[in-house]
Amino acid sequence: GMRLSPDGKIAYVALMDGKGLGIVNLANGTTEIKPLNGSAVQTAVTPDGKYVAVSVYETRSIALYDTALKSVSYVALPEGSEGSVQLYPTSDSRYVYVADQGVLQNRPANNNLYKLDLQTKEVTQSITVGKAPHGVVINEDNSKVYVTNLEVGTVSVVDTETEREITQISVGSKPNGIIS
């Protein structure tokens, strides 16, 4: 669960067992750890570099690290969340899409993709996708979100204008990450 800052100078690392966000300065090698309220699974850095979003599994929340203020706040996921895994910001740095997979720690698989508004710090949309959504990526113009679905061997294609799944593409057993 590692992502780089837009300038490539800092690595943000999800520390699942350490329950924190690791911040590594790649120029001088210094490391800082921001404690979180649960296991950090994945990070996502907004293209403007303002926020690092971190999926926090046990607490069913997204930690938002403000890179200017060096502070952490949390956004609770909707009731019924089973635990988020991967997440991906839009190219305009306005939203983060969050795959609510479940499955880990004996939780049931979920089928929700959440849209988190970074201005209001609220989940504004819950979109039904395939069972156990895991990997998330957004195309360059933010018109489509692609989500891997572990338990059904598909990739969901979500139209961001209607906020609905428009199709599922069969890809084989247990698709994990996805890149654009």
C-alpha cells in the first residue's frame, strides 16, 4: 500500500500491522509514522498533493492526512461497510473512490464502491458493483471507474455521470489490482 507524492519526493506507506501511515522522505531517508486508529491497507495521494487518503480496515473509515497541516482526520464509511481496501483519487483532486471489499478478518464480502467528497469530507455516493471489490482505478477524464471484483472474477465499469455500474467484464479468477 504505497504511493508517491506528485513530485516523487515522498513515499506514503500503509502500515497494516503497524496501524499507521509511514511517510518516507526519499531525498534524505528520514521516516515519520502517523498513528492511525486501525490497520492501514492502502494509500492514495491526490494529484494536487494536498491529501493522502488511507483505507483503515477495522474502523471502516478513511483517514485523510493533510500534507500542509500534517494532521489526520477521519471519514466514516456508511453503515453496512465491511472494510475498505483500495482507493483512487480523481484527477481533479475532488473525490476519492473507495472499494469496500470486506472478506478480511472473517467479514463477509461487500459489493459497494463509495465516492468520498474531499471538500465536504463525506461519502456522497454508494455504488453497487461486483462481490468483494478490491482494486480501483479511474480513467484520465474521470468518466469511468474500473473496479476488480475478487469473488466473481470480473471488473466493474462505473459511469461517473450516472454513478452506476454499466457492465462487468469477465477476467478470470480473483482479480486483484488494476492500473490505468
